[in-house]
Amino acid sequence: MLLWHNQPEHLWPSPGELYPCPTSNLLRESLALPYLKQEDPSTMSTSDMHCPVFQYVLCAVTSPAVKQHEETLTYLNQGQSYEVRMLCNPKLGDASQWPRLLKSVVRVVFHDRRLQYMEQQQLEGWRWSRPGDRILDIDLPLSVGVMEPQMLPSRLNTVEFFWDPAKRTSLFLQVNCISTEFTPRKNGGEKGVPFRIQIDTFKTGDKGIAIEHLHSASCLIKVFKPKGADRKQKTDREKIEKQSPQEREKYQPAYETTVFIECSPWPETSGLHTSPSPLGLTSPHSLKFLTPERICSSPPFSLDNSGDSPGEALSPGASISETQQWLHCHRFSGYSRLLANFTGEDLLKLSRQDLIQICGAADGIRLSNTLKARPIRPRLTLYVSPEALKPASESPQSPDSGSYQQVYLNELSTAELTGKLADLLSLPANQIHRLFRQGPTGIHVLISDLVVQNLVDESYFVAVAKKVQNPDGYHLFLS
């Protein structure tokens, strides 16, 4: 049984107004349970029943094609304003400790786990395809009791506002994305992905900063193009009406409004808890997600102070902070929140398919290859034997003598080859003016980019540096 805010009926709806269908069909009615001592429900105190202090009600009809004991599903039209009633019963909580204003954060998030892992990439893709638009908006002219609304451009799917729990508050929301925009084909229809609308309410401090989490609830929705939700609702109703009476009993009735169900707080908004995400994200440890900003600030670490260079492989013994640092060094910062509690061992245990599911195809393959430290095959490999510095009049020795070192080239340019040979001979690269190779009958051929690109892979040479004057420097000869 639901207890509503103690306000006049013209301000706050009664349960009968919210659910006009027959009482026998209401799943939300309290059930007669076999108590050891049967009591009259009218004599039971409200403390014996679970009645939340807060309740949020979306004024949109639920789908009749949802089976009993499953969460309700609500269809919304893109861009249409829907009322969300913010209800509060301070008699069930210590209202004397509350501030006059509360802060609520409303967001539209993915229900599907695969898309949760790819949320940042999906939102960035939507931002690119719909420049200047928002996923979630507040219809301010219709809203009542909404104070200081905030819709930050960097958070397309989130709105924030303050409200007085002692007064009527009606928030009108507009969802501007449709469910099929996040499917592979994006061609419309009714197979789009479901979303969740989640509301987190906080107690605020003197400066309006959220200091304590009070309540969180969410509901399941699908968003269609304009008028599409009405057509889908009609299709579901006709489908159920064609069923036999026995089959129809397996489905819930279509409620006139959607009541949000309680859930865990959204991890980005509250550092006061360690409970898992309400959407079921899991990791090998007790999960507590961190935003990238919180990762960088608590606990603090510096990328420059690491003993591991960015090119080194991730160690199985790496701690959580070292794993986060490794992700940052290898340009996987966007997944820091998802992998916030993973150690090096946890990350290395993930298969290639696991990483693709978490990060998407492109970044998943890149992360898998990086974790396995798969070397990149060079485009050209040369074997070079360095000789001591000789006067210009002397000729280089035979290539068949001496020891050789490998030189790997990827850019296949004269500048790259010159730099590698300078390192090999311990010479300053800016003092090497010419690079030659020995041609037919012992002639010296000037090496250009085209010559480098046509060198035979795994060729071997003897490199000789000869001192020259005007300008002062060296000529390198490959024979």
C-alpha cells in the first residue's frame, strides 16, 4: 500500500486516481500474507509496511504486454513532455533534519549491459550525429516547483534541479533520442534498446552541494518517434486481447501511470556508498565505480612518476591504481570508470571477446592486443655491422666480417634510417650530411627515401662513418 504526501487532493493524486483499473488487478496492492497472528490491516501501523519516504510517478501508461511479476515497461514519444510527480511523505522520515530544499539528479541511462559498458562512446556518437541537441531536457514552462534547473552541455543525458518537499513538484521531461538510434541498423521499428530514467535525491548543504544521498528510483522505458509510442501501445493491447483468458492472466494490466521502483544510487553522483550499480554492472571485486575526475584525485597518482613506461606490458601483480595508470598511459582513459576495481590480474584474465563486449570492437581489439603485448612487425629489417671511425681515404671492410645488429624501420624514410644509424654509431644525427650505399662496381649511390623503400628485407651492411670538412660532419657508407 502506498502512502502519499499529506496534501489536499487537488494537489496530490490518490492511489485510485493514479491507478483507475480494478483493485483486484493491482500488483502494487499489499497482499494478504499468512501472518502467525492474523491482524486487521486497518489496525497495522505504517511502520509495519514498506512505504518509501519518496516516490516518483511518471504520468504515462504502461505496456499491457508485460508478464506478471516483471518490471513495467513504458513507451514514450520522442520530444514529448511527460510529467514526473515528485512525491514525499516526511512523516515516514526524520523531516526535521532535512534542509528546506532537496537536490535531485535525473538521467536517462542504458538498460542493456553491453551498452552500459559502451555508454561514453555511444553518447559521443550521438552528440556527433545530433550537434546541439540533448538526450534529456526539462520543459520549464510546464514544470511546477522546479528551482535552479541545470542542463550542462557536457552531460547530454542528465538534468539537475532543486525542489521543496513540502510543496507540490511536477517535473516535465522530454527524451529526445529514440531507442533505435543505438541499434546496429538504426532503421526504426520496435526492436530498439530500452532505457532507464533514474532519479537520485540528495540532502544539500549550505551552498546547495549534495552532501547525503536520500533516495533513488528508476523505471524502464522505450522511446519511439512521434506517435510511435501510441501505435506500439495499441499493438500490444490488441495482441493481448487476442489471447485466451488463461493467457491474459499471465500479463499485467496497463496502468495509467508508471511508479519508479527503488534502486541503488547512480555511482557517479554519490561517494557515500559502495553498493553495486543498479543496472547490474559487475567486476571480480566488490564494485565501486569512480569517475575519471575522482580517479585522478583520490587516490592521487602521477603518470610521470611511474616506474613503468607506456610501452611496458601490464604486470599481473599490478595494483588497482597501477592498472588505472596503465590504462591512462595507453589511451584507455574512457574505460577507467568501468574498470575502476580491476587489478592487473583481473584485466589479464579477460578474454578478447570480453574486452570487445566491454569496449566495443575497435577499442576491445586494441586493448586485447596491448594486454598481450603483441609486437608490431616492422616494415623493413636490416642487419648492420658498425665500424670504427675511419679517414675518408680508407675503404670499408667486407660485409662478411664483424658482428651485426638489427635495425627496424617503419616509416621507410632516409631520416628514419639516418637516426637509427646515428644511434648505432653513437654519432649526433644532425651532423650526418650524406648517406650512401655501395652500388655496382663499388660506386657510391646516394640514399633517398625511394632507395630505402626498395631495400630488400633482411639485407645486411657494414656501416662506416667518414669525417668530412666544409661543412664539418660525417658521411655514412653502407656496403
